[in-house]
Amino acid sequence: MTLTVPVRTKVTWKFDDAVAHTVKANDGSFSSPPMKSGQTFSYTFTKAGKFPYICSIHQYMTGTITVS
């Protein structure tokens, strides 16, 4: 998944799966604990750049947030 947002945007991931998932930035700037269905994780992007992320449990699940 990819998403482009302006600086100072709060992005929220909502987990809707029966198994746990995480959101972890490749550069370490954000990281969620394992989250299950109905839980959310939010992060506010304060600088421009590309922020690839991964589910540390299911490493084939990836995405990128582009902040401009």
C-alpha cells in the first residue's frame, strides 16, 4: 500500500484481522506493538520524505508513506 500526505498529517492504521500485525518503519521512526482486530495505531509525520514500513510478523506485508 502507498499513501501520499502533507507534512504534519496524522496517519492511522486500523487492524481488521483475526491475527496480530504490526507497523514498523524501515528507518525506525515509528513502530507499533502487535495489534489485533479493532485496534489502531497512529503516527504524525513531521518531516518530508518516503517512509517504507513493514509488518514485522508478516514481512511480505509492506507499504510506503510519502510525505511532502
